[in-house]
Amino acid sequence: MENIENKETEIQFDSYAHFISGTIDPMTIEHASRWIMNAKFNKIEKPLTLHINSEGGDLGDAIGLVDMMRGIKFVRTLAYGNLMSSAFMIFAAGEKGYRAIGKNTAIMIHQFSDSLEGKYHDMKAYAKECDRYNDKMSQLLSDCSNLTVKDVKHKLLKPTDVWLTAEELVSYGIADIIF
């Protein structure tokens, strides 16, 4: 692992920062997406910093933002306060080597969850979509860490909520710096 002390000074507040707080929903993701698109349109070469303090929300919206983040050169992530559920996915997708987590951050991840009511065939079709979401989560977290898909399912996407420490996030390769 590279020298963490040197990287701590590289992650700073600047004018190329955006903040996600509260619930991950279409409005939150729209603002973050506009921020990324503006940087891409204006050919900004300076790294972007995404500050996250969120209890999570809609996984589909979060994965949409992850796709946007992958379409730009460099987005570093910084989390403090709460890093839960779909916000965890956004954090993990930050630039490897530049994902910073506060030592006392409340960190939680869980399997995809939702509620549904309706006709039998619609619910059956949606169950398949839920399986696809879990597969997407597993693959994304594997890509963003030093864990295999099997390890992700065993360690992070258990049937119950999984609470982690900042140190555990670093050991799994999901975070790089503790501040």
C-alpha cells in the first residue's frame, strides 16, 4: 500500500467538490450527475471530490451515478457521518487510492431490499430483477475492492445488515484512507 500520510494531504476541499447528504433519490442523483456532466463538458482536468454523508436510498439511482462517475476521468470520494446502503455503493466506486473515510463514520451495507405488491406474475418478474440487482451489487463491490464476488456475498451482502468499521473498509480495499 502506498504511503497514506502523503495521500491525506491530497484530499482537500476545493471548488470542484459536491456534497451528497440525506437520502439517495432522483433529485440528489440529478444534482450530482449535473456536477459531473458540467466537469466533463468544461473539460475540467482537476480531480473532483464527492463528499458523502447519507443513510442511503434508491439503489437504481445510486448505480446510475456510479455509471456517471465511471464516465469521467477522476472522482475521489470522502465519507463521514453516515455511509449506508446505496451511499456505500457510490463511495466504493470512487477512484481507487483516493477514497477517504472518517474514523467514526457509521458504515452499513445490506442486500438489495424493496417492497412490492401486485399480480403474481409481476411479482415473479420483479423477483428476477431483485436477483439482478444483488448480482450488480456483488460485481460492483468486487470491482471496487480486493474481494471476490463470493467474498462480497459472504462478508458484505448477508441476509442481515452488516455494520463495519473504517478499518474494515480499508482491509477490504473499499476505502484507502482513514481521517
